[in-house]
Amino acid sequence: MGAKQYGIDEKRLAEYASQIAEVARMGVQVAIVIGGGNIFRGLSGASKGFDRVQGDQMGMLATVINSLALNSALHAAGVKSHVLTAIRMEPIGEFYSKQKAVAALEQGEVVILSGGTGNPFFTTDTGSSLRAIEIEADVMLKGTRVDGIYTADPEKDPTAVKFDEITYDEIYNRNLRVMDLTATTMCKENNMPIYVFDMDTPGNLMKVLSGEKIGTLVKN
């Protein structure tokens, strides 16, 4: 959404694509799960009278729109990428399977995994956790607007203190809203580390992959 109230900010999209292209050219295998909140949020739709299941399905379709936009921007940046969808949607994208995703990664393509999990009542965070575990990723990177995990919301509480590292159990015990509980539990149970960082600052993705401690690492 970038600086806009709604939809896709072309400048932000190009920034994301150039950051992803930079790390892909280094030979890093990158799979991306995108949310759809800039277009439609199923949960907020449900509070306004939408059927929850159909609201979530609308949200899943919103992630497909964003995935196509990123795919187009990556191609413009000279990077091969591949859209896989959690719901059958040929010819818009190919139906997801672990084998297809891993094969594309091994061929040097960026893989964009859209449609969440394909099921209602699951967030994009859970979709990210599921796909990271399925494709046996080394780490799940969660790009947000803030530069890590704090004791409280830093946008609301100026006394909030940032963690360099934190365990899943601490997140539960402190009731921190990093991701929804389903996603956090999946990562904990499958030993999938999460790195939370600010994706909106150009150059940060490369810094994370170079080992700079600019965010927060979550692990067991």
C-alpha cells in the first residue's frame, strides 16, 4: 500500500522488487508469501457483515492480485519468478505443491506463494509458516513496518524496548502480537526460526541476509 490509502503503491512495489532481485542474484533461494490487507481483510470484512468464510476467500484473492503485481515487478527487474496459488486458478498461477516450489527455487527462480493456505480462518502469517516448513526453508523472514519485536507497540508506547532475540515461549508469556498464535505455534513445534525486520527501508533485506542484527530473531 505504501503511501496510499488503498491498493498498490507502484514505488513501494518497485522497491520491494529491487531488494528481492538483489538477494536473488546472490544465489539465495527466495520464496515469498504476500498478504492482501491493502485490498481486503477477511476479518474486518466479517465485522461489517460479510460471511467469514467468503470474507477470507476474498482476502485470499487479494493476495493473488498482490502476487501478480510483484511477479510483474520482478520480471521488470530482470528476475525470473513463478506464481503458485493455494487454490486452483490456472492460467493466473500454477496450483501449489512443495515439489513445484522446490523445483523452481532450485532453478534459480523466485517463488511467489499466493492464496494463503487456501482455507478460511487462517491468516497469511500461518500461510507463511506452513510454506516455510513445507519447503524446508532455513528461516522465515517477516517483513513489517517496525524494526523488530518490542515489549509493547513502539508506535503507541515510547518506552517500548526492542528484543534482539526472543523465544517462542516468551512471546506466549508476554502476550506479544508478533504473529497469530497458530503461526507461532507451528514455527515453535517445527523449529522454524523467524526473523522480524523492517522491510520498508530499502537495503534492509540484504542487511538481514548478510547477518546484520537489524531486527529480532525468534527461536526455541
